[in-house]
Amino acid sequence: MEGEPEPYTGISRIIGLLKILQEKGGSSDLYQLGIDLHLELGEELQIVRSAESLGFVDTPESDISLTPMGEEILRKDINGRKALIRERLLTIPIFIRAMEWLGKAAEESLSEETVKSLIGEQFPNEDVDSAFAMLVNWGRYAELLGYSAAREELYIDRGS
Amino acid sequence: MQLRNIARDFTRENRSTRAIDDVSLEVEEGEFVAIVGPSGCGKSTLLRILQGLIPPSAGQVLYRKVPQAGVNGDMAMVFQGFALLPWLSVRDNVALGLVARGPSALDIDRTVSFYMVKVGLEGYEEAYPRELSGGMKQRVGLARALAIEPRILLMDEPFSNLDALTSVTLRDEVLMLWKDPEMPVRTIVMVTHIIEEAILMADRVVVLSRRPTRVVREIPVDLPRPRNRKHPDFERLSDEIFSLIS
């Protein structure tokens, strides 16, 4: 199986989760959802927390339900989804800070090593490698951040 | 597009075996056809015969009512294993099929940019396949196939290498692209062993038998789109196809 395991949850998996919830009428029991999707508890919680951090689901007690924004993203086309994710990322603290760090840097670009040490300093509860992988992958998807593997640099994506 | 009485033989240790026997199939422009059948029944071989990559041992492939000779340039394939070149960036992988056709560098650039945007790959231009999730890799495979602007898209188990949730999203996106008026692709033929996937996506499901492979039945899927697995007819169709395969 391609794409897993990953230290972060891919956006495609989050949208897949929202689609499944929509099919279930907009909400589900978390435990039952994990069984239906053949997901281990840890994996399920990682996906659910990611969806929640973007504001697409609520998890009251042991249930999960789509938020109005979760319903909205499912109505959008491929690029409409990217635009909404971009909006949402700009409300997440680690993305806000990363944009600040990069905005102040020469050519809006920083080495991977520098970004990882800043994450370690300012987000001590985060796993640094996972958080960096999330910045690169969600940031690229949303056309907010770019990453050059050759130069090992993260930068603000201003388009080309 | 028509397959007429197609057969395909394989030779092993000087013994010839008939793998596909007397398969006839017609695909209309604008249709989404899914071909389902048990593992090893020759579904992928049939797709390659359709594209002209493999010649049939008997029978004829007609495209626009004319016998097809060689590889059909109006068709492009999306592969199960993505078939990306690891040393090329995402952008260069998408451009691959186009470069071989020889348009100008400017045209290649414009076309690649257009299809990268369409499939949601903008932002990944300089990424390499090893940096991508399975879902993103298959988007690259899809953009590469679309970039040659085929009229017919052939998909060989395109979601089989993806986890269940990513598959849900990519199916949805392929259907969006199929309905996008800016896309030259009007017709899709998809091979899958997942019955549910066939019913979720296709206008018609062609059920194949075990070897020697024949068409067991063609089942139209008239369920409204977007389709829901909880629709009462979904389960009925699913059971019908399952009983034909098993």
C-alpha cells in the first residue's frame, strides 16, 4: 500500500474521511467508524485530529460530526478545496509562525535545519520531524509553502 | 470503440493457452465503463489490447469504425503502480508523454501547467515522487495521462495501491475531471477488481469470467450521481456482480 505510514495525515485522507461521514448522514460513532474503515485506533485518531484542527469535524464525546465547513469543502471542486485548505492553514498556529519566520528571512526561505530548530523551540510539544513533514505537505497542497529537496529549504510559495 | 471477438493466447514452454476468448465489447463516446473480473482473468491485458499495446491473437479492435493499427494516440493510460520516473520532478514526470510527441517547449510548458492545476498539483512542481504520498503520486500519473489530451482515458486498477480514504477522494476527483467541460477526455474505461468502485463510478459494468476470459454480462448502472453506497439498488447491483464473478 502506497502513501502510508506517514508522520502526518495527507489531505486526501482527510477529505476521504469527510466523504465517508457525509455518506453516513453527517455523523458517526467514532468507534464504529474505525471498525467500518478498518483503521487502528491510533491511526483513526490521527486522521480525526487532523480534520478537527482544520475545522472540518467536531468530536463531541465519542462521536464525530461534519461541521458546516466540512460540508462546504465537499461541495467544492479540486481547486476550491485547495483554496479552502489554504484559508484554514492560515489559522493554525504552526503555519502562522512558519509564515512569519519565512517572511522575515532572506528570499523568504529557510533551511530545513533552521525551521526544525524553530519548531523545537516554539512548539516543544510537537514531534519536530512530523511537524516539518506536515508543513511541507499541507503547505505544498495549499500552495502556501514550497520545499526544495535539493537545497533542503522551505520557502513561501509565491507562484511562478 | 469496439472489440470484436477478441482472443489472446499465451505461449509457455511451447504450449499455447487461450487467456481471453471471444470478447466483444462496445464503448460509446462519453461513457464511463468499468471492467470487473476475478484476479488474473486478463482485465489488464484487455485494456492493453484496446490501446494497441498488445495485438490480439484473433479478432479486431475498431476505433471510430476503422480497424486500429498500432498504438492509439487518442488514448492514455493511468497505471496501478503510478509508473513515475523517480529521478524526474513532478513537473517533468507530467511532461513526459508530451515531450515524446514533439510540441514546442512553450506548448509543453503551457499544457503541463494547465493539467497540473486541473488535478490539483500546483505547488508540487519541483517535488520528486519519493516526497509524495500515494494519492499525490496517482495525481501525477493522472496529470501525465491527461496532458497528452486523450479522448479516451484507460485506467488500470488506478486506486488499488491507495489506502481506503485516499481512494474515496481520488475517485471523487476523477469523476469531477470526467465531467469538466475543459477536459478533452470524454470516455473512460477502468479496470478494477473492486465491485463497489465500479458501481460508484461507471455508467456500465462489464463482468468478465475466469480464464479463458469471456464477457459474462454487461450491467448498466442507472443510479443517480453522486452515488451513495446506502442506496437500496447499490447493494442489489453489488450482489448481482459478486454472484457472477464468484
